[in-house]
Amino acid sequence: MRTSSETQQLVKEMRPLNSCHLLFKLAVEQDMVMNVLAAGMEIPDEQLKALRGRCIQDVKKTSGSISLDDAVRYQRGDL
């Protein structure tokens, strides 16, 4: 049977592995979404460049807390 300190140490050691695995899964899902969108969209390079700049600013401003609802409202001109 593990002691409390042994269990705490094991959790500390596993935490980075779990984070890396979750980040990898998230990146795969994001790549899938981007490819689905790109397949159905015709966006000029200049508009894509401007959108990337806006998205960088949004992520910085919100510390990464962006929702699909916010993006849809922006694209509709509601924000």
C-alpha cells in the first residue's frame, strides 16, 4: 500500500504526461475542424492574414478563453 507522500509524488510525476496527452488530443481535434472549414471555404490570403492577427489579439486579451458563440457573433457583425 502506498503512503500519502508516495501517492502525491506519483500524481506530480503523471501530471505533465496527462497535460501533454490532452494537448495532443486537442491539437488533433483542432486540426480536424480547421481542415473541414478550409475544405468548404474560399478565403483570400489577405483576409486570412487579417483574421489571424485579430485572433491573436483576441486570445491575448481573453487569456485564451474564446467561444464559438463569440466568433459567430463577430462574423455576423454583432460584436
